Amino acid sequence: MAGGLACVTKFSMVVAGPILAAIFLLMIWRAPWYKHPLSALQLVNWRASKHKHPRLMIAGQACVAALACIIIINAAYFFSHRGLLDGDIGIITAHFSSNPLIALTAVTALSKLLPAYFMTGIIYQGLHAGFGHYGFTASLLGMYSDSGWLYYFPVAFALKTTIPFLLLSIASLGWCGYRAFMRHDRRCRLLLTAFAVYSVSTMLSSINIGIRYFLPAYPLLFIMGGAVLDLLIRSQRSRAAAIATAAALLLWTATEAVYAYPNYMSYMNQLTYGRPHWQYLSDSNVEWGDDAKELVEYLRARGEDRVQTALIGSVGDLTLKLYGITNIDLMREIAGPLSKPRYVAIGASFLNGSSVPDVVRGKTLTKNERLNFFDAYRQRKPTDIIGGSIYVFRDDE
């Protein structure tokens, strides 16, 4: 059930399928085999037969788990089983350019079992991971790349995680590594293997646009960190120090949460002190449209109902319009003799330059022109910063 929920929550969690399959196969291979045939009663009564037929029991559990995943995935798509559309076929042939016919046949067959939306979503995610966030540029520590960096997610994790959790994570990974290889602890091996598989697969991806892609690894760090603290607290020699350490980490984390409220999306820790966050990371690390309402309140408090914007997603075109604010997109030509609004609102990712598109106001930009499109605003002090993600400037000053 958890595997099915993970897959419908995030396409990258489809990796849970092969991992679970490998675990079940390993369990079946290592389990003893009872050679005598099953009786009719044992076929019905699994509880009575589980000790005599462990391999059969594990295989049955694997089938139940697979069925539960399939049902949950189908339920998430309201059991829709439409055929492949032209757009779907285009995505599949682009991803499997060497054998498109075989891929189309396989996806068509699987779409009878799983929704076509789900299948093509996974394939699109594979294309996205392989070619990167095409049309835009990844940004890290003032550097720019079309294909990303192998060390992007470790750096992003170090910057966007609270210092206490970062320290606990490093300590718990070291402790689990010691337990796994020196003490042959199976539980630690399992945790480290799962963490390593997901971390490596994420690091090899070219989608370097947000720490959110690394979030499925966090629960594993929570478990390992909790195990370390539990071990220390149980120790008679270090119990007092362990309790004090756990309390200090919890208090520090709580303080960070209160300090960052409500701007959690754009949060970065003290390692980024002294410089704007857009200089370290971009895209959903620093901007995700969640501060649109605050921008509206800011404008209305100053008697404004018009603004020029460069914001991520559809914030300018849809969200501001719903609030009754007239938006003039800085990326498009201004139609008609409209006077310029007094305020300009630029999202952190646009200020960074990485989210500026190739074509602006009908003109195709070079990469350097894109990345420095808002350089004039970078040199100015913003009138205000809303939520750490939207930089507001007065254009009549």
C-alpha cells in the first residue's frame, strides 16, 4: 500500500517497485523450502501453513502487495483506462527512439493494467531526467548548467536543511555505515542501501531544479537519526549527555521553524548568511508562487491594482487575476498604449536568470542575455522582499 501511495505521489518513487521486487525475491531465495505437497486445508489456511511453506507464504505476500499497489494507482486516476493519445505516442517514441514499436506495444499492453496517464507520466519523467529541465538552466552557487551537477543535491541539502538536522544526518549516516559494515547489522544495511539507491539515482538525474526531488530520502534519515539518538539515550554512560543533545537539537530545529515561518519554501540555513538566496539556488528552491497573496496585499495597501511581474508558473496570469490585480508580464510585449505600473515584482528564480525563457518579447536571447536579463535590478536594492521569494521594485523612483 505504501509503495502504491509513493508512486502516485511522485513519479520518481516508481523506483520503489524494483526495490520491493528485489527484496521479495531475496526473501524467497533465502527462505527454506518444504518439499511435501500442500493439503487443501493448508491452501486455505495460510496461518497454519506459513511455518511449513515460508517461500509460498512470501510469494503470496508479494502478490498481495503488488495487487494493492495496482489498485491504489488505478484509484488515484479514478480507474481511467483510455487509449494512447498522439501526445503520448510522441513522448514514448522520443524516449525509446531506438525501439519505438516495442516500447509502444509494451506501454499499450501495460495500459490495460495501469492508467495511461500514469505510464506516460513516468516516461515523461524519464525524458525530463535524461535531458534536464529543457528550456531553462539549472543554477548552483552562482554557476549555470544545462545538464546539472553530480553534487547538486548534496549541496542543496546542505543549504536548505536546518543545521541541527544536517549534523544529525551526517552523524547517523556514519553510525549506520559503521554498524552495517563492522557489526554486520542487517537493519542498517537495509537503510543505507535504500538511501544510497535513491540518492545515487537522484544525483545522476539532470533535473537540478529543487530539493523537492530529494525529499523521499528524508524519511530514511529520520529513521537513522532517531536510531542514533535512541541508542545514546539508552546508554547508561552517556544518557544525560544524549538527552541534553536531543533536547538541544529539537529546540534548535523548533527555533528555526518559528524564525522561518511562514516562508518555508524559500528557507535556507545559516550557511547562506549575508547573501540573497537566489545567488545560491533557483527555481522551486527559492520561488514557487506561494507568496502571491502577500504580493496582492502589499499592492492594495499602497493603492495599486496593476503590477509588472516575472514570476514562476502561472502566478502572474492566473493567480493575480483572480485577486483582481492587472498583471503586465515582463516576458511579453505590452499590447496597446498602457502606462507602466509603479511596481515591478520579480521572482527570485527570474532574478537569478535561470528561469528566463529563450524568447522574450518576441526576441530570441543568447544564453548570456537570458542569464543577465534582470542584471539592472540585481544592482538595485529592492523596495521590499515578500516571503523571501518575490523582490519588489519601484520603477518611478
